[in-house]
Amino acid sequence: MLTLFTSFLFIVILSVALLYLYRFFTVSEYFAVKDVQVAGNVRLGSAEIQKLAEISPGMNSLAVRMGAVEARLLDNPWIAGVSVKRELPGSFYITVRERVPRYWGRRDDKVVYLDSRGDIICEVEPAKFTSLPFLSVDPGMEPWFGLLPDMVGSLETASLPLDVNNAAWVRLSRSGGMELFLENADMTLGIGVEDWTTNLNRLALVLGDLSRRGELKYVRSVKVDGDSVWVEAARSPAADR
């Protein structure tokens, strides 16, 4: 009986001691937050991320719940990934991976930012406005969303005599494949998606030939799909002679 009482008393004393130590550490100024460093952010400001994390100088670093901090940051639509590191006594290091907007799109009656796969990030806001190509998708072309980053990447690295990075709009069309309007060149390009690599190579040959002959400036649209090539000119080169 005495042994049981002694064990119980020991547990009570230990629990009280641990509680006292916990309270001591969580109110001690030694563990006050003194430094919060943010890395990886481009669109979001460091102060904005620190506010989202709810970590501020002076609060006790041991009282910060790391899982809750990461969850709050991931609730922001611009943050795709986050890592939070605590370094005692009072430093935090937050590294974020932001989602990159590549297009505008329309969902219902709102204009939204879309990532490279066409997934919605958030609504376009005047406070953080970024001009991007407008992406539209015909019904039935949704399965091509998954290949959109690869198609755009190969288009941007292809040997074309045009700058395709300044497209005003991009469209996945049932009749024209991938279509894009190059505002600086005032030209629309159409590339069949079924045999993308072959069609892209053929487009490069057609545009290269037009450029060498000095006729590219007269062209307003080029479409390549399989064995077919369509070239539309605004006027004939002979009109300038």
C-alpha cells in the first residue's frame, strides 16, 4: 500500500514539475521570437507571408504550432508548397513555393489567373495585376490540358522566326488545335495537337521559308495540321513592288 502511494505521489510531483517547466519556457523572454526570415516568395511579400503565418516578434517560439503555421500558409491560393523551420531560441525560417500564373481565363462571370496546366489560382485583382495571355478551351478539348505545359514549352524552344512569348491569347480549338495570336506580329498560328511534334516541325519549316523570302511580314495566319498547311496573307508581296 505504501509503495502504491509513493508511486502515485511521485507521478503527481513529476506532473506538477513538468507543468511548471512548460509554463516557464512558454513565457520566458529567452524564447521570444526575434527573427523571421522568408525565402522563395516572388508575388507575395515577406511581411504578407509572416502575417499569414501569424508569427510575430515577441511571441514565444515554443508556443508556435508548426503544423498550424503550414496549414495557414497553404490556405493561400498562391502558395503551392511550404517549409517552416524553427531554430531555438527565437528564429523561424519560412520557405515557400509559389504557383506561377501563365494565363488569364474565364470562370462563370469572373476573370481568373490560371497556372501552366490551366488550373485556377484565384481571381484577377487590380491590386496585383499581371497581364497574361487569355486561355480559352473549346468543349471536348479539356483532356489536352494535361499536355499544355509540354506543348507550350516545345513551342517556346522551337526554332521559329517569331517571338511566341508575347501571345495575346491561346485557344485549344476543336477545329484548329492549339491556336495563338501573336500581337507584335499581328499573326495567328494554328498547330494540330494530334501529331504535335510533326506539326510543330512543319510549322518551323513554313515560317522559316517565308522569313527567308521576306514574305513573313505579309502573313496574318498559318495553320499546320497533318499534311495540310494553310497560309493567309493580308496582301500580296507584289503590291509593294
